[in-house]
Amino acid sequence: MAKSKKKEASKEEVVINLDNLGVPVAIIISGIIIAVVIFFASKNITTVKTETKDSGNQEIAEDYDYEEPTEGKASIGDALFLGNPDTATVAVIEYSDYLCGFCQRHFTETFPSIKEEYIDTGKILYVFKKFPLSSPGDLSYDIAEGSVCLYNLLDKDAFLAFHEEAFSLSSKDQLIALAKEVGADEDNFTKCLNENEYRAYVGSMQEEGRGIGISGTPGFLVGPIGDDGTVEGELIFGAYPYDTFKSAIEASL
């Protein structure tokens, strides 16, 4: 009799109630979907991408949000510039950081064409404004201050020679060596740098940039030059190809 009961028990079916599993499974699936959405949303916050004829889908700027203003207004003031103020009617104001790879790319790939067609022909002023993505005392801030020191100690040619090499600097000692290489007196340059003679000036350019919507580098303002030295026009966020700048300049001439 005991054996019979044992056989019957072994033949009993195991029944799984699928209704009881529905809620936990739904919660797990919902969690996965939410995580995926958050991941892809966060990837799209910090950089802007653009289609170009030769580079395809390519990052063009550092630390930009999508919602940017399209127009702005700023003053040339006493900023470093290239061009002939007696003939130029349009200005391109650049806000950049020496440790920004996109800023270097703009200078090496796009700036030469702007210089040849518009600066050297007297049509525009090209204004250099500092926008280090760092705090005073950090290397990019030191380089920004040093570039202003150099410009005031020497001339525009020396500044351009410095500007071209400054994107590859990795220490303050290299900064001082570069300034000496392009013709600056080492003692005078070091004194200017160590005494932070232009720290407040660099800070004022940062504040001005933020005021018109610059949040990353490089950023540009392109527009006609007013009688009072102000520039009002199109904002360009990122290291766009030359044709983008040509269109903005031509629209303002």
C-alpha cells in the first residue's frame, strides 16, 4: 500500500502559475528600457555632430548643449586682432581654449583660408578672445594669460607664431620656453605671467562669452562692426568647415 502511494506521488504534475510571474517580469523589462533611454539621452548632451563633405559624421566642438542662441552681440574692445581696422567692415570674434583639440583643428584647417581671403584683403577683423575651460592657475588659463602677455610685449607676428604652437603645450615651463623662442624676454614674460597681470582680463573675456551664450570651445560671433566697435550677428558653435564661415561673413559684408 505504501509503495502504491509513492508511485502516485511521483506522477503528480508540477504546475507553474504564469499569472504570478507577469508583474515581476514586466518590472524587469521596464527597468531595462528606462536604463537604455537614460544612457542614450546622456550621450547626446555634451557634443554636437555635423555632416561635412569630407569627414562624414564628426564631432566638431567640446562641451556644447543642443539649445544654443543663434545671434549675439559683443565688443571688440582692446582684444587681440588681425586685420585692417580702417577697411574692415565685418569681424569674426573667436572664443577658444589652448587645450581644446577642436580649437587647434579650426586654427590649422579653417583659419588659414579665412586669413587669406578676408583678413589679408582688409575685409574683416579677426578677434582672438580667451575662453579657457578651466580655473585660474590651471595650465590652459596660464597659456591664455601668457598669450596676452606676449602680444603686449611683442607684436602680432610673434603672437601668431606663439598661437600656432601653444596648442601642444603640456607644462608651464614649456609655455615660458615657447615665449622665449618667439622673441620674448624671459624675465619680462615670466614676471607678467607670475604676477597675473592679465588674469582679470582673461576672466572678463570668459564672462563676456558666457553672456552671449558661449558654453564650449571654439565659439564664434560673426557680424558687421558698429560705429562703437560692437559686433552683432551670427553665433557659430564648433570647428565647422571653411564654407560655414564664408557664408556667415558674406552675409554680413
